Amino acid sequence: MIQQKQRNIVRQRVHTRIRERMTGTAERPRLNVYRSLNHIYTQVIDDVKGETLASASTVSKKGEGKKAGGNVMAAAEVGKLIAQRAQEKGIKRVVFDRGGYLYHGRIKALADAAREAGLEF
């Protein structure tokens, strides 16, 4: 059984292998996902310029209602939000970077919600 500390190291190695073959351009930026225990974060990144074009997460600002961020429903909401913010910037097509995580659960829910909201990948 893989211990908890080693699991993240394995994920980082997988993510490095994925990133060797995948880059985001201005025409088709990279939709990056990071999943922590309590939250999920996404960014639309242009790797050529090295800048973040849009981002969304389950972390709430002061004054907003506190929502649970470590579940599938919250991930789906973040998927809809990132798709909306990307389309406001004129981005329709992206390359999905699952960040070394398995395409299952929260990652799959986020990707499906982003597709339903209009992003193509």
C-alpha cells in the first residue's frame, strides 16, 4: 500500500510526464486542475506567454457564504465557473491537464461541467 506522503510524489511524477507532452498556447490554452483535501482549484494558462488567463476555485472570499469545497458538487460548480470565465476572455477550446490525478470523481465532475458549459476539449 502506498503511504500518503509517497502518493503525492507519485502524482507529481505523473504530472511531469503529462506536462512534457502538453503545452497551452494562445489559441488553445491549458486548463490545469489542482485538488487538495478541502478545495479544488483551476486555471486556464497560456504556457507560451507564461500567464494565467482565468481561474476559479472553491475558496470563498470574505463575506461570501462558506461552501464545502471537497466534494463532487463543488467541483462541478468550479467547472461551470471556469468555463464561464474562459468564455468571457474569448476562449472556447482548451487542453485539459488533469494534474496527475486519476480521471475520476471530482476531476471528472469538473471536466464534465466545463464541457457542458461550453468549453471544448
